[in-house]
Amino acid sequence: MISGRCAACKYLRRRCPSDCIFSPYFPPNDPQRFECVHKIYGASNVGKMLQKLPPHLRSQAADTLYFEAQCRNQDPVYGCVGIVSQLHQQITIAESQLAKTQAEIAFLNSNAQEAQVQQLEVNSNFNHLLPEQINTSDLSSYGPSTQTAWFN
């Protein structure tokens, strides 16, 4: 047992027995912890909850009760549910942004693949022709011929 009375017994102004259910979870150096939990749940209810749990889960339960009590003190209407709702909304926004970004990437990848396919088709069309088969008069419409001056 921690020397002196635990925060719960100090707050309740009672003697702290050696087997006090509160002493491991509400140390005397942190009285606000028990005050916060007591304000929301009541000492009797907290004691009953801790006694019903196996000893290895009591510490986590006390931490959870304290966190939930803090949330309820900060936001009396929603408490922890308000925080969960905010986080859920942030996840939804992040998921929609991710889906939008993935769609943009897929679109850009498909455009790049189409451009590569077209380039390969153009290259294959010209590569199978022998130099004597290329009619240079057909290419004159694509730019100035080599016979005319670039600058007049």
C-alpha cells in the first residue's frame, strides 16, 4: 500500500484500509483523478465496477473511467461520443480524399498508357516501311520540305 491514504479515501474523509480497492488506481499525489471520476460515477459505483473486474483489468478500467469522466466534464452533452464522432468524421473525409486521389492516379495512368500505345502504333507503322517505300511528297503536309528554305 502507498503510504498514507489514497486520493479516494482522502476525498471521502475515511480511513484507508490495507486492501482498499481505490489505492492502486487513485494515488494520493493525484487527487484530481479521483475527484473527476467521483463527480461523474460516484465512489460506490466506481468501487463496485473495480471489484467486479479481474485484478489484471482494473488499472485499465480506472484509466478509462478517468478519461471518460474528463471528456464528460469538458463536454457535458456528448462526452467521449463527441470525440468519437469528430474522429469518425475525420476518417470519412480522409477516405473520400484518398478515393479521389486514387481515381485521379488511375485516370492519369490510363491516359499515359493510351499515349504509349499510340506512340508504339505510330512507331510500328513507320518502322516496317523500307526507306525507298516512304513517299516524301506525303510528308510535305507535316512541315516544310528540306528543299525549301526555313527562313525567307
